[in-house]
Amino acid sequence: MLEVEIPWTWVLIRATGVAAWLALTGVVAWGLAVRAVKAAGKPFSRALSLHRWLGTIALLLVVVHMALLLVDTYEPFTIVEILVPMAATWKPFAVALGTVAFWLMVPAWLLGRMRKRWGDRWFLRVHALAYAAWPLATAHYVLAGTDALALWSLALLVAGAAVFVVLLLAQTPRERVTADR
């Protein structure tokens, strides 16, 4: 029997990438659900706390995913290749999508912690940028993920996209307009 040794970093890079995408999918789905609860005039502080917690988990998983790329010996990345879009030598466009998604998540996370100081107007404007992180991260997953075409992975992608689209379409037109302001 042929034995193939798989580097532990490669396994962890894949695992943290998929876990980060799942957490980001949860953040977006839960955020859309919180918006619907708020629009209905119901208490939403507990639901908002879960949204913030999921956002923190998603961002931490992305940071671990990026850090593991720095120590991987099979396809090593530099800090510049990770943090600067199109700087990577391996699949530059696919990696850039992930980089841009990360840079869209960071200000939303930071301002979420300083919302009272900065006010709702600034927060909502910056938070609107974070919505673009999900499709960019999804495209990064599909184009850079080595497991993207595996059946289990395709099932996750289809389920995540379905949840995103259903929750987005389930909002009333007023909720969509209010959220964009």
C-alpha cells in the first residue's frame, strides 16, 4: 500500500479556511436574522451578542488561517503575499479575494466594538462594506480551496449560498432600504 505523508500545516490551513468560511456564513445569516427581529420591533440584544461573537470567531479563524500560511513549507507565503491583494505568487487572484474579504471584515469588527463612541451612522456605513466579504470569501474558497470540488464542500457551499439568498430575499423592501442607510 502506498503511504502519502500529508503536512500538518496543509491540513490545518484547509480546516481553518473552511471553518472561517462557515463562521462568516453564520455571521451573515445571523446578522440578517437579527435585522429582521429588530425590524419587527422585538428585543434583539441577545441575538446581536451572538452575531458579534460569531464575527469574532470568524475573524480569529481567518487570522489563524493566514498565520498557518506563513509557516507552511509546501507552498510558503510571505506576510506581504497574505496582506496585499495580488502580491501572492500562488493563484494571485484567488488569494487576493481572500485578502480583500479579510480587509473588509476588520473595520466592521473594530467599529462594532466602538459603535457607541462612533455612532450608528458611521457604523452602518462601514458595516455595509462587510457584506461584500461573504461573496469574496466564497469566491476565494472556490478558487483557492483544494477541497472546493469535493462533494461535502459543494454541499456546504450550496447550503451556505441558499441560506444567504433566502434570508436576503425574506426581508421586506423597507428592511433592505433601512439597512443600506
